[in-house]
Amino acid sequence: MAKVIVNGEIVENTWQRLTSEELDQQDVPAEGAVIVPLAYWLAHRDALLERAAPVGVCLEPGEEPADLAADLPALPLVAVNFPAFKDGRGYSYARELRTRYGFEGEVRAVGDVLQDQLFYMHRVGFNAFEVRADRDIEEALNGLRPFSVTYQGDAHDERPIYRRQSA
């Protein structure tokens, strides 16, 4: 089974991410945690909420976190796909999920996720990372800790350094 980084630790990936193409040819498995595309969630929301196993939703570039806002309390996970490492829209999605919508569940970066991005992804609200299959996940874990101090606030603590030091 593949591994992922969740809350700073490497764990087994217990979620199966399904694509639109796969869902055109098969139904959602009856068992096991699944991540479905936003369009599938919107079309089958009621049936998916009745499943005994957890369901998460994957946002693609160009889709809006606002489309999930009302459903966030029912979702344990929102995945954000990075089809290319240079596509930064997912950073904004994570920040919106955390700060605008108060989502406290797992926000998982999937797709072209590389070690160099993890620190910055974590700062905007990601707490889980599905590192690219051709990369070493142990080495990627080091990407969460390249700096011991940050000057600006982030999704976890909005205070800048001068406010944190005086507290």
C-alpha cells in the first residue's frame, strides 16, 4: 500500500482516489474510504453521504472551494490536485478552506507534489501530502522542516513573528 505524509508523519494511505474516467466505468466501491471528483460529489451527494465508509472530495484547478462550503462539516478530507508543480492555485484553495470556511479536516495535496513545496503547502493549510510516486517519501518529509522560524503569519498562526515573540 502507498504511503502519505499526514500531520508530519508517514502513514499508510487508506484512501482510494477515484477519477471521473474510473467513475464513468464503475460505481464507487461499497467499502473503504474514497476520494471523488467535485463534479461527482455534486451529482451524487446524497448517496455518498449514506455510505458507511468515509468520502472525501478532490478539487481540480479551476474548481472553487466555495462549491463545497455547505458540505464541509460532513467531509473528513478535501484533496487538492496539483497536475503540475508550477500550478499554484491549490495553495489558495487550502488557505480558503482553512481561513474562510474554517475546515478542520484533512487537506491533502495530491498530484505533482514535491519535497520543495511541502513547507509552503503546510503554511497555507495543507496537513497531508501524497508525494509523487517517483520520489522518496522519507526524504520528502524533510521538506516540512527547512526553516525553524518564519516572519509572516500563516494558516496555523496568523501572528507575525514580532507578535509571537511578545506573547
